Amino acid sequence: MHWIYSKERGHWLSPRLLNMTEVIAKVHSLLEPLLDGTDIFIVNIKVKPVNNIKVFLDADSGFSIDKASSVNRKLYAQIEASQMFPDGDFSLEVSSPGVDEPLLQLRQYKKNIGRKVAITNMADVEKIGILKDVTDDHLTLEIKGKKVKDENIIAEIPLTDIKKTVVQVIF
């Protein structure tokens, strides 16, 4: 097996990893036209070594099972037609990222304005509050005062300082 040096990543890649990167790029290029004109957007695409393709999507109006099924059928047909896997040895899963997954796209942040989020910064300090606003470079978080009579704190957090943001599910 010959390893390939990736200047972009700054380390050596196995041909298998390089192939997965190519598969992700190809799936992305097939998927974008299918989503054009909808409120659905790509959150992430992962490929496992066994050619299991996982596509994580979201939508401004919510990502239903019907939307996932429709995209899955269309994308599956596109992948087959492209002959990426000549033997047909692949599987495809299309879903939303899930409630416990961190937000990855700016559009996800905007969609979740008004919801309670837990933000972990680069120093691993967590802040929990209500997401009030999002711009291209920062977000505004309203953090509840420690005591009932304390005023809430409004914090502007640069997106570059955020390690992870997870929406908090309230029961």
C-alpha cells in the first residue's frame, strides 16, 4: 500500500482515506442539486470503510422522515447512476444529526435562536443560556443570573472561540 502526503491536512493519508474524501466530495456534488430550491441543507457527510455513506441534513422548517426518505431515494439513484461503486456495494443513510449532536453549520445556529444551548469554549469552559442572536462572526447568549434576583447576563461569543455547541432538550 502506498501512502500519500496531504499538504492540506499536513500528514500522510492511506489510499483508503483519500478514497473516502473523494467519495464525500462526489456525494456532496450529487446532493447539492437535489436540495436546490428547498430549505434543506447539508450538515455533514461521513463514509465508513465498508462504503456506508451517512448524510446528515437539516431544514429551516424541520427535517421530517418524509424529507429524509425522499432525499434518500433520489440520492441513492444518483449514486448508482454515477457508477461510484460499480459493484453496487454501498449503503446510504440520510437523517438529521440528532438532538445530542453539536451544531456544525451557521444555518443550524440561526435555526435554533430562542433555544437553550450549552456552549463549550476552547478552554473547555461551558456556558448555558438562551441563544438570542447569530451573526457571521459571533453569537449572543443570554445567561440566567445565579440567584433569582440577579439580572441575566448577555454574552457575545466569537464563533472562533467555540469548541462545541449542543442544543439542550427541555422535558
